[in-house]
Amino acid sequence: MKQIIFIVTSLSLLIAGCGDVSAPSDRVNISITVAPSTAGNVLSSGGDEVGATAEFLAVANEGWQFSGWTGDVESTENPLIVELQNDIELTANFEVLSNNYRFDMQLTDGTTAELAFGQKSGATDSFDSGIDLESPPAPPDGVLHAWIENEERDLRYDFRNSLNSEILWELVVEPGETGVVDISWIRDDGFFEGSMVLTDDEGSFKIDMLESNQTTLEINSTRNLQIQFEN
């Protein structure tokens, strides 16, 4: 013990006698929390000195997805780059990995009807104001009209619970004068896992909507189609 005290004391005297010696850089305290704790982890780089630039990368475990940073910085950027000036507390938030996508569909026979459907975080299986959109009034006879039926509502946009593993959209089409309807669709780049099939209530045809993006149907009177999702 005496020897240790002697070394420390001697070192202190040596520093004091050297005159101008630069002090170590100031450092900040970095506190990172993961919520939920089992959902992922955070990788960091760049040091902890005041004025340094630090980078934080949230990495999700299987079955989870990163949803954003909260705490001293609120952001959805990943990685998150921060110039360190003060102590910083961050929480990396994760949510259960779920479908979040949109299909835009266009039906044409000289006139056009446009629909949208999919799964979205925050949506339910019923009508959601601000997410779903009701269909406009029916046009005059001889003009194409289409809508999605959902609990006695006629919808132009119909988004469902993002955690559903099976969904059936009931698509109703009233043809115009030609009786030949071109149907096309496009999916956005949101997360999608599963299958999507266009058919009718009798199962007389089945079209893989991931392999194809259009079809042409003869529709001479009101016809009930179905869009079937399975995960």
C-alpha cells in the first residue's frame, strides 16, 4: 500500500512541475435505452468527447422493426448522427414487425374508378376516419362504378389492421357501357409479407397480384370480386 501511495504522489508532483500540460478532453455521458428491452440493440461509434460527432445505429432483432428515437433527440433517422455538446439520453424504440403497405387499383372501361387498400399501423378492420375514405355517390347509369364493402360502408380507400394474417376485401364493380373492364394495380415500397390474390366470390379465376399487375374482365352487370390476403 505504501508503494502505491508513493507512486501516485510522485506522479502528481511531476505533472505540477512540468508547467503547462493539456488537460484531458471533456467528455459527455451517453445513456442508451432500448424499448422493449428484448427488441434489439444499439451500436455506437465516434467517441464521447465534447464536440465529437457520434453515430448511433439501432438494430432490430428478428420479428421487430425500429420505429424511432426519443429522449434528448426525437427522430426516425437510422443511423442517427449527433454532435455531442452535453450529456445525452436516447431511447431506441422498436415495434412488432408488421405489414405496412398500400395497393392502388385503377378500373377502366372508357371511364375510370380508382381504389386503394392495404394494411397500415393504427388501422382497424372497421372504418377509420382519417385513414379510410368513403366512396363518392354512384355516378349516372352507364358509367363505371367500383367500391370496397366494409361493414355496410362503401369505401374508396380501405386499410386494415397491420397485424392481420388473413384479410378479405369485397370489391363490387358496376360496369359502364362496354362490359369490358381493365383492372391494374401497383404496390408501394412499404413492408409486405404474404400473398395477394384477385378472384371472385365463385372462385372462377385466380390472379396472383404479386406476379401480375393487370387483368381484363368481362363485366356486364354488377359483379362481386374478392381480394384475398394471407400471410
